Amino acid sequence: MTITSLYYERTAETLIKNLQKRHIEGHYVSSKEEAIQKAFSFLKNSELISWGGSMTLAEIGLIPALEAAGCYTLLDRFQGV
């Protein structure tokens, strides 16, 4: 574990604790792959999914993963669909 990754983990722990005080659930993952798996863990087949222009979703590859899954209805505001 690098110093940077340790810093991110500790910062996330603090942030998650502060979110819990406001009754908001937070999760920490250490890689893009884990983030995609975590996102899929919240979804059910045949759900309607849209997003508000999040660059993070595109950067981690979640949008292509959702498209490839083929079991969701996606509303992509950039495609006007």
C-alpha cells in the first residue's frame, strides 16, 4: 500500500463517518473495477438508469459496462435518448 492510497483510505473513512451522521450511506473502493462492481450491486435487472453528466462514471468505465450488460434501460442525456 502506498502512502497516497493510505491517505485516500483514511480520508474516505472520515468522510463516510461524517456522511453517516447525516444518514447518508457511503462506500470506499480502491479501484475502478471495484467501483463498477459496487455500482452493479445496487442495481436490479430491467431498471431504468440515467445520470446527471458525471464524468467519474465515464472515467471509470461504468457507462460502457452498463451498456454491455444489456439488461438495463439507459437514458443518456448526451445521446438525447
